[in-house]
Amino acid sequence: MAATPNSRDEDLLLRSLLDGTASETGARFFRALVKNLSRALGTHGAWVTEHLPDSGRLRALAFWLGDEFIEHYEYAIKGTPCEKALEEKSYLHIPENVVDLFPGDPDLPKIGAVSYIGFPLLDPANNILGNIAVVDTRPMPDSFRNLALFRIFAARATAELLRLRAEAELRGREEKLRGVFNGAMDAIVELYREFRITMLNPSAQRLFGTRVDKVLSTAFKPFLLREDYDRLAGIIRKLETQPKTRRNIWIPEGLTTITAHGEKVRAEATLSHYDMNGALFYALILRDVNKRYEAEKLIDSLRDETYYLRDEIRTLYNHGDIIGRSKVFRRTLQLVAEVAPTDSTVLIYGETGTGKELIARAIHAAGPRKDRPMVTVNCAAIPETLMESEFFGHEKGAFTGATQRREGRFSLADNGTIFLDEVGELNLEMQAKLLRVLQEGEFAPVGSSRTRRIDVRVIAATNRDLSLAVQEGKFRPDLYYRLNVFPITVPPLRERGDDIGLLAAYFIEKNATRMGRQITPLAPDLIDRLKSYDWPGNVRELQNVIERGVITARHGRISLDTALPYAARLEDAAGSPPETIFSGNILTVDQFQQLERDNLIRALQKSQWRVAGKNGAAQILGMPPSTLQSRMKALGIKKPV
């Protein structure tokens, strides 16, 4: 080290050092500090660091070594002289042999260090902020002067670190407050002397239809009704007389604001009064209640619909177009609900027309692949010569007519669902190829040597007894067991007596809407006639019968005389006649309408004229509330005043 200067030289040196750092802050302050400290002590290097307690490291705020600054220097505390200084929270002086004393410090040998002085930086609560240190390539004897200099520079470094942390904390709080201010749903207006606008948050700008830069420092008066502005001014005068702890108030009846476009908006309001450096400010918080009133009206208008939907949920199990409440059908829907969230293969059994594809779509729509397509393949409708190409695709020129490359159904269903309808119609050769896809998850397009991997969920359906087909050698047993993971049987319509009336009503409404007709609900005797029929074509046949009935309806009434198949009409002829008898005569239209009108009025009187909801007239009559309202209008039925 350099020779010790006399007291006059020390005074000049200290004054020079202090002058060199007095005008600097932040990073420039720390750079000036370590450079001057190293020169004052005549050392090879000096640094000041901040403590990173979570990682057990020190990060240099400035590091002077030789004749230059070392950038981005950070090191682990463990095994270094700094560790000892920080642990003891005291001045540490190693006059020589520092490398031998701290062999775990990898940087000391690189520097050629011989001696070290370190001093911890502590906050008022004695917590470690960092440290300040010097290192030299020569021995450094103990010196009161060195200790005094370290104390001076450590105090200055500590003060600047505390200032920077306080500044960062203040910025953080300001950012949070700004986030609250800008993100508030309520409009916030800050007013200064003479009620001039100093701030508007984004919600206030939307409420008043203006930008803050257009109204800054302008009077707030134009944005309120005159009488409300006068009332606000009186409230502010009263508020100014209150103690500081009570300088906020709820404004009774709110305020009517006026937007930049002249629109009046009623708002709930609160007012706060505060001073900042002797200046008085007012914070006005406004909440648009017009939207709340609109929401309340919407809630009122939806209340009856909510009651209706609750009743429908209790009585209908509806998966898209799937309608039914019979016990046997509820069991089917329960199985659908259980298997849908999984990725398991499903085999759906059922006669023609029972709605197997609808069940498949319900499983897909409630499953994990609902955002991907469900690709349908009707195995009975594809010629055998084209079946492999339809399933797996083909390359250009793979066969006569293959003029371009084409993706197969399995490729299109990748990451989705493939529905193999009438899978029992596949020939044995195609069954073997399908089995490989299900087992390996891969296939090769026709005419291609490349193998493609896919990930699909398989849902199959059949109207055949596949177990019998296996016994007869017409269906591969290994494919059967691969498909029959989770079997679901869709019951025929003849076993769903309770559903026939629901389905008929649904098809009537659907067809009547499409044809633009008004059709009255089926009378109980007509529903009984539908129930007595065997329905070999199941739901599809019922749909056709109802469509025929809507087409041939007279005066809004469906007649089943021509709509039902001939065999069913013969059965009716053998029993009681289909017409309804009234006093020995066939009902006229007027008599029927009067009978219907009386029946509706009795139900409305029993429900105290409540149409929808629990114990409403619609529930009593067993019809949708919308249908009841339509019939009331058609028959001129009004609630008594």
C-alpha cells in the first residue's frame, strides 16, 4: 500500500472523495464510491454489493478492479471472506494470506489477492443489506485510518441503498394504487380548487364519454345537473367542517351526471375530502345504476322462464334431440352420462330407427374430444371395393379412378371421434384391417408405404346380434371384444310407452313451425292410439307419422286416420271408433274449442292463473307453458282483472 499521508493530506483526500460522490445517486453513486475508495486506500480493487438472501449470493452494485469496472458480477457467499463479515456483522480485516485462509473462494486466486477488508451494510433493524470491501495484491497492515474510511463509505453506501429501496417500495405502491385506480369498475373523479378536474380513471372517461386530456383542469360543473351540482357544493362545504377521520360521505339519492353527448345517467355517489401539502382535493366515486335497473328488469323477465326450465329438467332428459323420461330410457341415458367423460370404446345396440347416432353424438358432445369433429361412417352404405379407401384414404394413382390423393375417415377423425354405424355389415377382410387400427393406432393409406399414427375414440353401432354373428363365423371374435368394451342398448319405441306422447308433441311442434301451422296438442285418446301401435320403425317411423298428420291436419287438429299405417288403422277399426263422442254425436269444431277453453280455464283457476312453474296450469295440463300461452291467445282467454 501507499505510504500513510499526514493529517492535512487526509483532509484533502476525504474532501475529494466526498465531493466525488455527493452529486451522484444510484448506479453512478456506487461506481464513484468504489473507485474513490480503492484509490484512497491504494488497493487493487473495491466493490459494494447487495444481499440476495433467497439465493445466498451477493450481487455487485459496482466493482472496480485494477483500472476498470467489472460488470454484472455476482457470487455465492459461502466460503468467501464476505461470509465471515456478514455472519459476524462486523468489520473484517485479513492483512495477508487471504487465499490460504479461504480456499473455497474461487475468485481470490484469479485476482492474485493477498489481503482483504470487508464491512457489512446493515439497516436500522440490523438486517444485512450487503457489504463493502477492498482487496489488494499486497499485504494491508491494520490501520485506524482504514477503519475510519470504511465507516464513512459504508454509512454512505447504506444510506443510498436504503434510499433506493424506499424509492422502489414507493414506486411499487404507486403502481398498485394506479392499478386499483385504472381498474376500478366505478368512475373516480378527483377535483381540486373550484371543483376543477385533476384526474379521471378509465371508467369515468367511459361514463362521461370523454378523455382526461380534454377535460383536465376544466370545471366539473357541466357534467352534473344544476340542482345536483348545487347540492354537491353544499355537501362539500359541510364535509370541510368535519374532523379528518370523518371526511367521507355517502351522497343520498345519488347524482345525475351529464355525458359529453348530453345523455343523463343516474349514479350512486360517495365523496371523500383530503389535503396534500396543504392543498384540498375531493374524490368523487360514481356508480352507474342504469345498468343495475336494466339487470333487475332482465331478472324479472327471466323468472317465469326459469320456473319453466326447472320443470322441464325434472321431466325431460334431453341430449340435443334426445327426448325421453321412461324408466328403460333413463337407464340408457345414465349409461351415456357414465361413459361420455371417458375415452372408452362404446358399442351401441338397437333396432333401426331407435336413434343410435343421436346417442353417439351425445357421448361425443359430453366427452373430452368435444372440440374435435365426430366423423360418421355408414358401413352398410359403402361398396366393398371402396371401403378400405373410405376408411384409410388413398394415394394418387393407387387404383383406377384415384386421380388425386384423398384423406380417409380415420385421418379426418384424428384426435376426435369416429362413429362406425352398422359395423356388423363389414366383411371379414375389412374387420381384420379395422382390428389393426384399434390395436396399434396406425394404418397405411391405399397405395402408400408410409404408416400413419392416429388417436381416435371409437363408437360403433349395430342392429345385429354380434355375439350370434361371432358364433356363426360372420364376425371376428377379437374385433367383437375390442368393440364391446362398454355396450349400450337403445330400447325400441314399443318399450317406451311413456315417451311416445313426449316425442309426438316434439315432432308436432317441429313440423308445425317448419310448415307455418298452428296445431293443437294431441288429445289423450290419440296418444293412446299411438301407444297401442307396435312401431316396427321406432322413433323414425313415429316422426314420419306425425309429419303426415301435420300435413293432413284440419282446423289445427291432427287426424291419425290417414297418418297411421294401414295395419294400425285396421286395429282401430276392430275396436272403438277413433272419433270422440259427445252426447251421442261427433264433436263439432265449436264444441271442441269450447270444451278445450273450459278445460284450460279450470286449470288456470286451480293454479290461481299462474301459467308456468311448479303447480302452474301448464304443469297441471301436461303441456309446455309456451303452448298454453298460445292456446290462451287463440281462444281469447284472459286473466280476470
